[in-house]
Amino acid sequence: MVERLVVIGGDAAGMSAASQARKRRKPDALEIIAFERGHFTSYSACGIPYWIGGVVDGPDALVARDPQTFREKHAIDVRIRHEVVEIDLDRREVVARALDDGNKETRTGFDQLVYATGAVPVAPRWPGSDARGVFGVQTLDDGAAVREYVDTERPERAVVVGAGYIGVEMAEALVRHGLEVTVLDRAGQPMSTLDPDMGALVHEAMEGLGIDVRTGGSITALYTVLADGDDTADPIVDTARAIVDGHIILSRALAEQGVFPAIDVGRSLSRVMSDIIGPEHTEAARTFRRLWSVYEENRDLILMGAYKDGSDPVIDAAVAHHPLILEFLRQGQKELVNLNVSVTQLVDNFGA
Ligand SMILES: Cc1cc2nc3c(=O)[nH]c(=O)nc-3n(C[C@H](O)[C@H](O)[C@H](O)COP(=O)(O)OP(=O)(O)OC[C@H]3O[C@@H](n4cnc5c(N)ncnc54)[C@H](O)[C@@H]3O)c2cc1C
């Protein structure tokens, strides 16, 4: 029986090893079987951001050698969409699961084994990190998933967590797609492996592309709790509201008045706001909320004409500012609003 080499992982390391083995030993002396759990072999992960950004075509242009070429020209039996789930050293066998065939498991014996499954990315296990629209980028299949989402869902904003070189490249790629991009990193600068003076240049260049770079903070969780209906006392909603940093309440009444987004400013809350914005912004936001709440509390009186101007200076101020407040809150469904412009408007109109 000919000797058999089994390779686990069909990208750079795995298929280089398989190809080198084939160069040294002909098919009649060595059988080679390679298992790859994704759809692609010998691909350039480095090109993923450039494919997503539309600089290069993909995914085929990123594949140096596809499974068929390996099979036909190199006599390497590549089995894509096969995930190795166990290595049985006693029996010298691997157990592979056929991902497109009901996870059917097969055992394959080996004489030599090359284990080339790549590095394990640091993927924080935040609650919510498996939600729709949240992606990691390691394999070409990951890249394909991002590209498909960007092409079909046409998102308008993206947050990239991590400003290492992959994060920076991904941010640039998403900007090329016209997305408004924010990059977050807990280090004090993007590309923290660089010296600070070089990091500052990268930071400046990213901002020059319109990327909002925020450093020195940590993401701890992503939560989306959508509660339908008006029962905000629902126990799940109530618990979520108690543990997250803030919440947004949408109001049917506001939507009926044509206010979009229909956010009930009085009942929505941020617990971290004062930690992340300046005193001027905080003060203006507080005044805005107060005027909004006073108007809402007296809405019926005001609308029925039962409130007499001049009876209460606080209500007078709320009535006088109400049109400005509604104008500030309204936003077109496709309209992009720049945060800095918004803050300036808020401070100019409602600041001390
Ligand atoms: C977005 C991005 C940009 C990059 N840019 C650069 C760059 O500019 N310059 C540079 O030098 N490097 C860059 N790199 C790094 C470079 O791509 C990697 O160093 C290289 O791909 C490592 O090759 P590998 O074969 O060891 O592992 P990987 O490329 O990770 O391949 C491992 C393969 O094993 C498969 N696999 C894992 N577990 C199993 C299993 N149980 N069963 C079957 N198959 C399995 C995976 O699907 C994967 O295809 C970049 C990486 C990424 C993700």
C-alpha cells in the first residue's frame, strides 16, 4: 500500500506543504489528501480587504491554485467543505465532517500528518458578537460573507473593532464602499505595534480618509434588544434596560407626528454620556431634554389652548423652543448626519 500524507487546512501553509511533498514523491509513492473546511484553497487572505474595497476582483483572483488544479495537475485529493474534528493518534486516523453533506463523518488513515489550520483570531466573546451584521475576517469565506453583506444589505455605517493592520485595511475598504466608518481600539493609537510618531501619522492619514478613529477605550458588549409593542415593563426588556449603558425608546405618537427617527428623548437614556462627552455638550443636552420633557408634560394643555402664555417661564421656554427641537430631531431616512455638526447645532441652540 502506498504511504499516505494527510493535510489539515488548505491555505498557504497546508497547500505549500502538500505541493512540496508532491514535488519530492510521485503519486505512486505518496498519496496526498488535504481537508479544508472552507470553499477555497491557496488563497490570499492578505487580499481580502482589497477585494472588499473593490481594488481587486475576487474571490477567484485571490486564489493562487483551486482544488481542481490541485487534483488534476498535482494529484492532491483536496476535499473542501470538510472539517477535521478529531485526530485519533492511536489509530492514526483523522475524523472529517462533510459540511455540505449533513455533517457526515468519515475516518481517513494517515502515515504522515500536516496540521496547518492557521492561527486562532482573538475573537472576544461579547454578548451579541454573533449577531447579524457582525463579522470576523480571517479566511476567504469570511471575506465573501462581508462582501455579500455590503453588496446586498447596503449598510451605511460600519464599526471596525481593532486598529491593527487588518482593521485599518478593512476600514479603508469600507470607506471605498461609501460607508461612514468608525475604528475603535483600546490602545492609545492605531497600529500600536508602531512607534508613537509613526502611529500618529497613521491616525492622521485615517482621519484624512474621513474615518472616525477612537482610541483608548474598550468594547465590552454589543446588545440589541428589540421590544415590540408598548409594554416597556416586560421583564426581559426591563432586565436588559437595567444592565446596559443606555437605551432608546421609540414612540408611536412621535412617528404619527412625522418625527423620524421617532426617538422619545425624554424616556431614552445614556448612563455613560457624561463620561464620554464634554461639559458644554452635556449642559446643552440637559437643557434640550428638560425643554422637551416640560413640553410633553403640558402637551395637552398647550395644544388645547388652555395654557396661557406668560403663566410659567419654563413652559414658555419649552413652547418657544419646540419647533427648533422638532427640527433638530428630524432626519431624512437616507440622510447622514455628521456628529460634530449635530453637537455644534445642539450647543448653539440649547447651550448656556
Ligand atoms: C485580512 C488579512 C490580511 C492579511 N494581510 C497580510 C499581509 O499583508 N502580509 C502578510 O504577510 N500576511 C498577511 N496576512 C496573514 C496571512 O494571510 C497569514 O499569515 C497566512 O494566511 C497564514 O497561512 P496559514 O496557511 O498558516 O493559515 P490560514 O490562512 O489561516 O489557513 C488555515 C486554513 O485551515 C482551515 N481550517 C482550520 N481548521 C480546520 C479544520 N479543523 N479542518 C479543515 N480545515 C481547517 C481554514 O479554513 C483555513 O483555510 C493577512 C491575514 C488576513 C486575515
